[in-house]
Amino acid sequence: MAKRKPIAKQKPVDNTIYKAMIDMGIVAVVFVLLQMIEKHYQDFNTFTQWNNAFGIITIISAVLAIAGGVTALVGRKNKTLRTVALAVGISCGVISAGCFQLYIKWFTALPLLNFVNIAAGCLYLVWILYPHDFFLISLLSVLSGAAFYRHGQAGVSNVSTTGLYVILLLLTAGVLALTVCAAKKGGLVTIRNKALRLFVGKKAAMPLYLACSINAACLLAALLLGAGFAYYCIYAAVGGFFVAACYYTMGLN
């Protein structure tokens, strides 16, 4: 009796490319919408209609975001329901926050919204394409760049500048603590019985240590030397990001 040939196991489908395409598509659509808003929202003849629309959308989206969060909490045992509810809740929360900024700040909120749109899209690409430690470095770079830019524009006493610096300080401390814990276990971190690999080996933790050190040093220098020096710290944040991007890209190859 002839032997049957072993059936090759089918490899799981990698959806990363589709996720990346969807992400870039969303960023492009939001960018075009923001350009349309910028064109019409500055017109005094249509300002009232646009402003009222943003106020209504803010309220409706906020209600839907709360409903999505409650639904996800109540139906947490149903994975599909929880995932859909969370997606709807987060999306509506983001829309509500963006429309609220446009409602209270007029078209002056558009540069911030464009920055958030592009930064969020790039961070998601980094999350799905690169190791998790590079995502943390990217997150630190984006937040520090935004904080230093705001410091240079509005000064350190501005509420938004202070808030960004507080978040940056907490994030830097959190990433540093996470790196120390991961280094003790060969790059593996356990959070609520879920394992997350940041890097492989103790030496691989060096990029995270460098990123935390650079951010802390730039933050301290900006606070001591003032708003003028804060602009130079933006180049340090961007330069550090590109160096890390080259390092991790060569590592993938």
C-alpha cells in the first residue's frame, strides 16, 4: 500500500500589509477632510454653520463613546462584542475630542489635529511593523517633539506645555521602569499574566536606556535654558528617532 504524502500545514495569513494600507488610507482621508475644513471654516459667511455642526458632533460622538465603553464593559465576556464596542467607543471619542477643539479654537486647532493624525498613523505603522521597543522610542520622540515645540511657541508657563511635560516625564519614567524589569528577564515583561517581549537579551535594552536619557536631558535643558533652546531640542528628538529607525530597519533585514 502506497504511503500517503504528508499534507503541508497552511501558514497563517499575515494581515500586516492590509492593516498598514487601512492605516494609511485613514490618515489620507482625515488629512483631506482637515484641508476641506480649513478652506471653509475660515469663511465668516459659513463660520456659524460649521461651528454649530462641530458642537453637535462633539455631543453626539461623546454620547456614542460612552455607550461604546459601557457596552464593552458589560459584554466583556463576548470577545467580538467587546472588540467592536471598544473600536466604536475609541473612534467616537477621538472624533468628539477633535470636533471640540475645532469648536472652541476655530481653525487654529487644525495644525494640532494634522500633527495628531499623522503621528498616530506613523505610530501604528511602527507598532505593527517593528519590535515593541522601537515603538516606545517612537512614542517618546513624538511626545517630546510636541512638548518642545509647544514650549518654544507658548512658553513653559502655558497649561498645555506644562501638561505635555508632565506626561513626557511620566512616560519616560514608565518606559525606564519597564526596561529595567524586562532586562532582568531577558527582555520579557509580564503584565496581568500576559507576556510581552520588548527585546532579546540584556544588551538589547541599550536603545531604550539611551532614549530615556536623551529625553530626560533635553527636558531638563529646555526647562533651564528656556523657550529658545526648546526649539533645538526638537532636532534632538527627531534626530534620535531617525537614528533608531535606521538601526531597527537594518536589524529587520
